[in-house]
Amino acid sequence: MKTIRRALVAVGLAGLVAAVLRARGTGGTPPTAGGWRELSGPELQ
């Protein structure tokens, strides 16, 4: 019984840590301006 309780606590803590990390997030919205453009003429040098 003690082993099952420890396993449930460990799974619960892992879920809590995952939820916190997911809520914080490191992503965001991708940029909507800028990026690559084709160069021509004197811009090539």
C-alpha cells in the first residue's frame, strides 16, 4: 500500500510540474513582419 501511495504522489507531482511549465510557456506568437527577401542589383554586393 505504501508503494502505491508513493507512486501516486510521484505521478501527481510530475503532472503538477508539467502543468506549471506548460502554463509558463516559452513560445508565443511568431513574428508577422520581416523575414527573407530577394536581393537584386547593388544589394548583392
